Amino acid sequence: MIHEVLRSQGSFDLRLQPDTPKNIVTQVREFARIVITSAHLTGEDLGSSAVPTFARYTGVILEPGDGRISGEGELWWLGSDSHAGKAIVDPVVLSGVTLSSALATLLPAGSALLPGSIDNTGLSTITFTPQAMSQRAAVEQAIAMAGASFRVNPTSTIDAALASTLHVTTPRIVVTDDAASWGDVPKGVEASVVVASRNARQYATKVVVLAQSGDGERLPTGEQSGTPTYLNPYGSPAELHRLIDAPTVPTASAADVAQQVLDLATVRQVVKVTCRHSDIGRDLRPGDAIYIYKPDQGFVDTANQVSHKGITITPSIETVTGISWPATSQFGYYLVTNGGTIIDITSYIMFEDDSDVELIIGQGSSLRGDVLPFSGPLGGADAAALRFAESPAKTFTPALTGMAIGTGGSAYNQATYIYANGMLNVWGRVVFGTSGVTLPTGTIGVGPPPGFTFAPPLTAVLPAGICYMNAGGVNSPGTVRAESSSLMRILANNAAGTYLAAANVSSTVPGTWANGNSIEYSYSVPVS
Amino acid sequence: MANALFTIGRATGLRAQRLNYDGDSLSIVGHVLPSSDSAQAVLATRQQLRGLLDNPDEQVFPVTCSVDPTIDGYYRVRGASVDDTSVMLGSKGRFGVQLERLGTGYTNVVQECAGVALDRTNTLGIGAGIEGIWSIPSAALTDVLSDNADPVTRTTDTGAVIGRFFNQTIGNTALSFVCPPADHYDGSARIESKLGGSTYYEMVGRQVPLTPTNWRLTNGLLRIQNSATSGMLCDLYAYNGSSWSTTPFAIRFTARQDAVVDPGDKAFSNVAVLAVTVLRNSPEVCTVRLLVNFQTITGTNAARYANITQQVDISLRRGDCIATVNILPGVGWFSATLGDNAAAASTGLTGSIRNDTAVNGNRFVTGGTSGGGSTSLWTQTTSRSSARGLNFIGVEILGSSATGRNTAQEITNQWFTPFVERQRVVLA
């Protein structure tokens, strides 16, 4: 049987017949690949690149021997429970890039899987610095942050696009309990068993993602809410929130991530549809939608009117998240050795002609959504992710008090901050332009980065840093003092007496201010 | 048991020779007494008995006995066997059935029609609020109330049916009733075959021998069968309560591809029916699939389409005066026209058109979910990628004398609000 799962590697388990020649059996080795084509290709040019293009499925063999051909889908190469693919240890900076650009960076030439057809239409750009995580986690996070879905092709490439683009959303198949009808559009498939159970344990009305610290907030979050449809014992709307700890997710992507998790946090429906279909892969891939018409079990939706076998039925639309299909005698089976040699092993496979196709519909009881890779690398190195997820430096434009840089010349007003453990560290520079300038005449100062307020620990004003002013050609160090929750004041030093004294800035202190003059400053202060 | 005649399902004229009771199990062995000595009558009875087994549409059958009322009831068929035809032709054919009685209330077994009430999606402004119709034999007993409208009694050639109306808000539901076994097939939809002879016989199950010149779909109010006029899809007859019409409406089906660069404009007409298949054969609805071919194709690249089959499904419900005609993409048509070949003057209604002049006292009605029509022909147009026609053909029985829920507009409304149902027996 071959098990394919949406956005996961799935698995396969085939058998060789007992009297298979030894020279074939010995070729079934770990890291060889099994390629299954929709028909036995006889006399075709079986070049190593040709076979996968005809293929229905490709998997990597991990458990050979004793007549078994068993392993997982090719996504396994990028990471699994036990390895991290080509692990990303040093940071890889992706800043405002498209998904195709991000994947070209994360899956360069020589990778086990390469980007295939990537459609950026409708996707968000990605700002993300993967570090200390598996190649697979980095790729999947980038795709999730873009708001896309993905699929691994038998040609060892990854396609990604909006789910509505990548997968079939108008069903081509309708599953009923009536005899199959392949002449109909959509094609009618007879289901022998439909088993449905529901699981409400994963249900959430709101998802809050606790994102990367240092992005301008003490505890940056992104959230998405659904509409509660259930009531608690007192008749009020049930509030079932889910908190996701995601220290590697930038704040800008937190809302997108929250939406992806919310989409999965539904009442789960495990529906197993067992049906007869000679080549389900021709009509259906994981992620596609199908129609199911079983009114007795609630699979009915009057919004969908479908003509089927002469009458109008009203099936519901469900998403297929898993497909298990038997290895039947109509397919072709090829072994691709680790060196790239293609061997036709169709005659030696033990066929499963009497087995049914099984579809998993809806979200499933334990979906990958439960283990979304947002906490860092696979393999539980979450603490490492936290260490690296400390704040990068960010720039901002401070509000200015008592001065304005105007425009023209070298007019400039930018600052950089780093926030960690409750302390804000800022470095900034102000340069006055040539028109529309307000030169300092009295109290001057700068404001905090967005989302922060200065919170010096005592009620009295406190010194916070130093500055360096160029006023009228005079280069003069000064002090920076936190004076209120939103003002960091810049003061000059007065050298007139025996001891240095702080002095208010004026139009002539510390020099005669003119266009083109500058102030550089830095300060460190607790914030809230 | 002298002169005891049985009916089992649709098979009649079964004379029991030996009965064996074992609790709820009943075995009957006997002879077949067909309605006539013709080979077809015998073949029909054989088909009706064989169809009791492996029947996807009916799992429970009514059984009646002419002399012993304790046998009447509903039974599951565990086994059915018939002798070779040549032996049966001499009226000495033997049959054997093994039956298992259902339920605990004698003949008061509860049946339900489980289904979904719809408003058909359409572009003609027919919306919610119209009531749909559900018909069961008038001898049946039910607790289902007719919403906002009096029930309508329609007389079919196998007994009367009562149609009750329901608001579409009933959605996904089951309507229950109890029916005496002798009346189970009153007014039912059925599929008939002449089996090579000249008389139509009722068929059971889906393994029914139908040929392009030998098929009939009927519910006792309408008859749809192969057309006597060449180039037509089918003929439509109606029953006015006491007799069948003698002149049918010949149903014309044509199609067009217009304003298309590749493969070019084309007109398709002159239909030949190539094959007929049973999709469903149950008392509440029967459906046949016609594979047809257009004999006259004019236009660009006409030769490419010469042997392409076009699929048309026709479905008829118990108690309805309309039949659904579902036209599948097939030749890739852009517009499809369906209607009365006589192309007589007609009046436009909402969702349909109706002939002005009656034939045998009845007026033809046709319509669809989109498009429009005149002179008794209805045309639907669609885009190439979604070419699919959902139409109906029907008869306003008694024409201008039709009253209440039998008028042309009313039966049009009934088509636009179907109840897609499956009838089955449930335990009492």
C-alpha cells in the first residue's frame, strides 16, 4: 500500500515475490528509490529522468531486505524525526522576499529536492531568518508564512502556491453509495464504507501566536479569531483559545501563522472512505476537494447541486488529506538505485489487486497541525531556538521634540534599537537639512521606538546615555536623560565652572545652531 | 393450497405448489402461470423473479397471496431460482423463492422516503418559497402534513397517488408512511421492455434488456419510450385518468456550437438512440441513460463528430407530470434545444413554455434551469467548459381544464423544487 498525506511525507510498503531473482533483491537497498508509473512502460526509453515524468509516485527506500520495499515519500530527505536534512545552523536572512526567491535560497542546487513550479500570486512576502533548524522546517515555515500550500512531485521537486491554485477546489469526483458512474461529470465513485467520527479536542475559537521577541513589543503576538458557535454551561459563547509558542516567527508573520493554525483548529472529522478505483491518483491528489453524498451521515449540502446519474444530488464538499492506495497489477514499478540505474521490477512485485482505496477526509484526528514546526528545529532543540531568537537590531524614526530636520541637504533622522530582557538600547543620529528646518532653541529630545514607553525605575528623572552634538562647528559631548515616558532629553555640558554642569540647549548652546548641524546620541533605559 | 396465486414484487401469476414456514422464513416452490402463453410473457416473469436478488434499488418486496391473508406482507428475498425458459414455455416452469418476513406488525411495516429538498439553481428568477411535491400511493397512510396547500390526487394506470406539498425548508429529512403490500407499486415509476414482442412488461432491477427500439419509462401518468418518428429522442404520452393519449409528443433534441474558432461552428440534429441503460429502477424514481448520436452534423470539421456519442439521462418520479432530462457535455455543445417536434405555438411561463393547442386533450410543457423558448422548443445556452443541460419535459394533463396543482405553471414549479429521495423499509 502507498500512503500519501497532504503536506507530509507519507509512506509506502511493498513486497517482492518470494522467487524474485537474487540480482534484483540485492539491488533493493536503502536510499534507492521506488518509482510507480500509472502503466507499465515497456520499450520506453527508461532514462533516469524519463521515468519520474511518467510517475504516479516516488519514494525513498529506508527499510529494504527480506523482500520488503518500504520507506517514506521524498519529503523525508529534507528532515524527519531523526535527521534535519541539510541543517541550517548559521542564520540565513530572508528579508521581504517572494516565496520563489526564499525557496531558491533554502533549496539551492545540490539539495535533495528542488523548487518546481512556484506561483507567488496572492502570497505574502517573507521576512524570516531561519537558524538552528532543519532544512525541512525552514522550507515549511517559509511556505506557511507566505500563506501557501505545497506538494512534492515524483520528479523530486516541490510545487507551492495558494491552496486554491495548487489543489482542485471544484471536485471532479463524487462519492456515493450507488454504483460507480465514470461517464458522469463529476465522476461517480462507489464507496463501500464510509466511517465518520468527530473529534472536538483540537477545536479553538482563537489562536494567539507568541512571536519573536524584540520586534517592538514586550511580547509580540499575532492572533486570529473565529466565530464561536458553541456555548459554555452558562450559555455564553465558549472561549477556547490556543496559544502557540513560536519564538522564530517574526511579528509581521504572526497573524498569517495564527490564521493557518486557526484553519486547522476545527472540529476534526475523521472520515475513512473505502472505495474501488483502479488508479485514484489519476483523478485525485491529497489536498483536492471531492463531493460526498451520504445524507444519512450528514454529507449533504443544498448549496451544491450536482447532476449525477440523471438526478440532482446535493453532496457536501470535503477536502482529502490522505489517500492510501494499493499496488495493483496495472502499474509499472521501477527501482532507481542510489547511483541512478533504472531497473524494471514490475514482474516481481506482489500485487494487491483485491484491496480498496482509502481516503482520509477533512482534518483527520491527529494532523500535522498539531506539530506545526513553529517552535524551531525538529528533534526538540527548542531551547536553542530561543537562544537565537533574541532581538535583531531594528531601525525607526524617532519623534523629535523642539527641533525638526526639514528637507534638503543631508537631512536625516533615524535610530536603531535592540530590545532584550526589558532593556532598550538605542543609537540615533539627527542631521538638520536646508529648508523647513527648526533649529534647537530650548528643550530638545527624542521619542521612543513604536510600541515602547520609557520606564525608568524611579520616579525622578534619570540619566540614560551620552550624546555628541555638532552645533555651528563646535563638537560637544552632552548627556541624555529620561524625563518622561515619551521624552529622552538631550542636554549640553557647561564647562564654565570648576565642575562640569548640565546645561539646557539653546540657539547658541553648545554652539550657534545652523543647517547641516548634527546630533548623535545613544541611551539605555528600561521600557514597558 | 388449490388455486393460490402469489405476487412477489412485480412478478404475478405465481402458483404455489408447496409452502414451508419456519418462523419468519417462508419458502415457496411452484409453477409460473404467465399472463399469456407468449414467450415474452414467460421471459418477463423470469426477469421479474431473477431481479429480486442482487437488486441495488429495492431490498424489500411486497408479497401477496390470493387465498391466505396471513402470508401478505413485506419480505426480504434470500434466494430466487427459475427454471429454463423452454420448460417454462409449457406453463410447467418451476420457480422457487426463499423469503424472510420483515417487521413485527404484520403488514404495517414503516417505509420512509429519505432525501433532500432542493431549490434548483436557475437563472430564471425562480427562487425559494415554492413548495415541492412528494407522492405516495393513495392507499398508503402517513403522518406527513401537506404544507400550505391541499394534497393533489392523481389517477395513474396502476392506481391513484396522493401528492403532498412541503416547504423547501425541510432540507435533509425522511418522510414516513405505511402501505398495504398490494398497493406498493400503485403509481410507481417503472421500466418496461417488450422483450422482442409487442407487449410491454414491467422489469425489475437494473439488469434489464433494453434496446433502442424497445424501452419504456413510465409512472402511470407519463410514458416515455422510443420514438416512432426517426430522428427524435423519444415519444411522450400522457394518461388522463382513464386512458392513454394516442398521439404522442415526439421529442426533438438538437444542439449547436456557435461563434467558436476551433473546431468551428456546427449544428447537430437528427438523433439516433444507440443504447439504453438502466441507471435506477425503484418505485419512487426510475432513470435511464440514452446514448445517442447525431446523424446530421453541418458546419466546420463536421466529420470529426460523426461518431461521437452524446449522453442524455431521463428520470421520472412517482406521481410527477414532468420528467427530468439531463444532457451531458458529449459533443461539446454550446446550446441545446429540447421540445415538441411539432413546434406548435406556445405560451411562455416562468421557467417553461406550454403549448397552446391540446393534443388528445393534453398540452405539452417544457423548460429548464436557464435559457428560454417559444413554439414548444426550449433552448439552453451555456459556456463550453460547463456545457450541461438540466431540462424537463412534461404534460399538462387535461390541458386548459387542468386545475389546482396540475396546471402547467404548477407542474413547472414542482420540477424546480424536487425532493431527491430514496425509499426504503425501516423497522416499525
